[in-house]
Amino acid sequence: MAIGAVVILSVVVAWLIAYLLPRSRKKGVMPFTFSNNEKFSFIAVNHCFSYVKAEAQLSDGTWVLPKLPTGIDKVWASWIGTIRLERLTSANLILLRRVSSSKPEILDDEHKELFQEVMTLFWLLQLSGVVQYGGASAVQGSFHGGDVNIRQMVQLEDYYPTEGSPRYPVTIERLEEAGQMSAVWRELRKKNTHARFRRGARILRDGLEMRVGQDRQREFTRSIEALIRPDPYKTTKQFKTRAQTLGVRNKKSEEILYESYEMRCDVEHVHEWDRFLQKYPEDERLAIANMRTRQMEALARESYRRILLNAKIRAHFESDDTLNDFWVLPFGEQRKIWGPGIDVTGFRTPTNSRRRSGRSSNVMRETCLESEASGVIADRSAVADATLATQWRRRLRLLLRQCLPLPDGEVLRDRLLVQRLQSSCRRGKRE
């Protein structure tokens, strides 16, 4: 009986430990707190599509928080301003790195290094899918004498998803992968190797920061061109053939790559970006151009992601010589090294049902968005924060894309515009 009672008691205690202790202790992660005499840098992301709901620490030491760390509060409103403080406190994703310092009160190269690390982590996160969010700020500071001191705060350039892209939620798994790629990136910079690869990655990053479709398409295509290293006077032909090693090898893929490269050339020489798409009906060209942009973005993102995560593949992109050796191999050998191709041939254009005017539903919505939605922002003269204006545009874009009427009670002064938007959405849904 005594032994049975001991066994039962042990089971009950084990159950209490497993289910009733705080989540952070169960996972072995202590809640985040600042330590004395340390410097920190973090990125605060607003209105982020994130599944991160609890504090976590990545394997590289980066802290991931669902809200602003304690200690940065209204005391700093007079220094950074009320609007900027509200933007910080409303952030739902924080990426923070820190280091102990003998001179925590000085803004120096230690802060600069921390800033570069979190910036690299955030941009490499985009390689697994561009994050949807409403703006991000970077903060540098220190903790000493029991107080948090903010040394610098800057508003970051936004990354934008291409029209028609799916939503990619931020998860711990994606952040962990971005941390691995960030460590590799720092190593490449330190060794000063993979120069062409790093230039191409920066071109890809610049493209993600651009808002105009033709500029994005050009940069995505150029970033792929950096990987294939075409020979002089053979770029068009070799772009079609070599990029199929990164992607898939078939007639559809060749057509996509050929059109994308010619579009890139037209944009580079200040022509209309759809000049090479004249074989398509006029009301389909914009949708095709947007799809080609999305295809080049996906091919570029996944290619750079694969190279950063695979050391064996990365070795072939170390220098011009290793690139030349790789691209003269037979296709079968290239495929064994690269692995399965990144297939972008299955992407579909938006529905192409037509209105009475003969223009596609997608084109009409884009026209409505660019001309009328900007009028909403102009009428709302009380909106002083550009970030809030961007959020309104994105919200209208989402409403138009989903063909949903605007909800009642929205603070929009132009009721006639609301009626036009609702009517446009309802017509698009019927068609």
C-alpha cells in the first residue's frame, strides 16, 4: 500500500510540473530582461502577420518578443516623440540582439555591429516569403545603472510583396532559418568571398524595397543573372538555359525566362515594361507582367535561400572561376548538385473575366486602387503619419482583392468614394 501511494504521489507531482508551471519555465526559456552594462539593438515590426505569441531565443542568441521589452515607456516620449513611441509600443514582433560592454553609455561600433546583425536577420527572413507588416523601426540603446537609454531610432525601408503573392506568417521556424542564413552571411563578409553572390543578394534586397512593378521585375531578374554569370554577348540565350537549372527545364519555363529577361531589358532602356508582351491581349498584359514579376521574385528568393542553407551548393558560387566550372558541367551534373528545380511555372494570373468595357477585372481594380485610394488619403488631412497612410492603402488593397464591401462606420470623409469602391467590389464578385 505504501509503495502504491508513493507511485501515485509521484505521478501527481510529475503532472503538476508538466502542466501547471509557467510556459517559459517548461521550455527552459527564462523571461527576457535587460542586464546591466549591455548594449542592444532591435527591430520593432508593426502590425506584422506573425504567429509568434510568446518570447523565444534563437540558437544564435537573438531574442524574439511579441511586444516591446519592459523599461522603454513613456519616460522616453519627450525624446523620441509621442507618435514614434506609440509606433514602438504597438509593435507585435521584436527582434533583439545584445552584447555586454565596458562602455554602455557610448554609441559606437558595437551598436553598429548589432544593428547590422538584426537588419541582416530581418531581410533574410524575406527569402522564405515576404512578410506583410505596417512598418518597422530600428532602435539602438544600452542598459546601465538600472535604466534603459535609447541612443538612436530610425524608420526602416519597407519590404513589399509582389501583387498576387500569398501571405507568409512569421514563425519561430522561419526565424531560426533566417538566423542560420545570417550567420553564413556574416562569415562570407568576414572572409570576403562570394563577391558576385553577395552583390546579387543586395540587388534582390533592393528589389523587395521597391514599390513599382517594373523596377521590381528588373531587379529580381538581375539578381538571377548574378547567379548564372552569362558570357559576353550570350546573355539572352544563356539566361534561358542556365536559369532552367535553378528552376525547371521545359518549354513553359523557357518562355517565362525569355519574356522576363526581355522585360528587364526594356525597363533598363526606359521602354514600357510590357512592350515584349504584345502577343497577349491588351487587357491581359498587366496581369501577365505582374505574374512574371512574381515568378522572378520567387525564383530569386528561393535560389539565394538554397545557396545560403547548403554549403555544398554554396561552394560553387564562391568565385567567378567556380561559377564558370559549374556552368560548363552537363545539365545532369548540375541538377545533381543543385537538387530539385524551383518550379514557378504553375503560377496563375488573376481571374480574367471581363467587364463591359472589355478591360479585365484585375486591371479595373488596380486602376481604382491607384487613382481613388490615393484620394482617400488626400481627403484625410488629419493623418500626419505616413505609416498610417500606408496601412490604409494596404487595407484598401486587401479589401479590393477579396471583393469585400467596406465595413460600416469607417472614418472616411468621401462617402461617394466608399459607394464607388463597394459597387466596384460587388460587380467584380458577380463576374
